[in-house]
Amino acid sequence: MPNKKLSFAVVCSSNMNRSMEAHRFMSKKGFDVQSFGSGNQVKLPGQAADKPNIFSFEWRYEDILNELKRKDLHLYTQNGVLNMLDRNRRIKARPQRFQDCPEKFDVVITLEERVYDQVMEDFNNRESEMMQPVHIINCDIQDNHEEATIGAFVICELAKQVQDSTDLDNEIDELLQEFEEKSKRRMLHSVQFY
């Protein structure tokens, strides 16, 4: 009997770089996936390290792209931010915040330990209605273009192993331990309930 197709959420801080690259790659591979940020605002590199560009989650990727083109076309072309925003707008209209999403997922993959903590806090503040389990897994991916690309391959491989499991609830610990050894990335895992 074929496995039930699992639904995945991939979460980084701003739903701009890491989660969007994983979303793009996993979608191409046929996964049921959505991407999110967990922060209160969307932050992008600015003209100085201590002056990021900050937007609310209501801004569309298209509008952020146009705003940064207006601010400094050369800088944001050179640092790859405009290219990243162009990719994002082809996937969905705007960044989404995980804590504001009413949908339920089988697996939530966070891409930074701080994001994992924010997602865990969100689950601890939610009322469990149906007692439907959700596996929350963290795999740290650095927030730069190269690591986001490599990370998308890693996350997709992890998702494939999770999807292919015949008894995920009983196999997850061993699966993650093996994946951690193979990928050389420390994994965090917990089970929460919707």
C-alpha cells in the first residue's frame, strides 16, 4: 500500500531565502510543500550591516523588488537580493508568517534553531483540538545564497526519507540519527499536536 502523501512546511526567519529555495526545489520534486517565516518582520540586507531593509509580511515580493530597485538598483543586483525576490514572486505572491497560518502539516522543517524555538513556542500557545501529531524537525542552514541552494538539496533528501518511511512515528528517531551522520548536520526533533 502506498504511503499517504505528507504535507510539509519549511520555515526560516523571513520567508525570503532559505525556505523559499527549499520550497522551490521541493515543489519541483513533487512534494506537497509550503514555506513560511517565523519572525515579526521581513528583513533583507541593507546598505550597511546595521541598517537592514525591514518590511511587514503584508508586502508582496513584487513590491519589495520594486522598492529595492528604486533604492539602489546596483547594490541589490550585486548582492543577489533582486534575483532572490524575482525567484520568490514566481513561487507565490508574498511572504507568509507561520504563526498566522491556519493550515495543518504533517511535518514542519525549520532551518535555524531560533526559528525552531519560535515554532515550538507557537505550538505551545495553540489549543490542541484534534490531537493530530506533527513532526517538527530542525536542520540549520546558513542564511546566504550558496547555503540556501545546498540546503534545499539537503532538506529535499530529508523530506524524501521522511515521506518514504512506512511507520514515521516509530522510525523517525533512527531516520534522523542516520541522516545527521550522513549530512553532518545536527538535527532537532519533537512531536507536537494540532
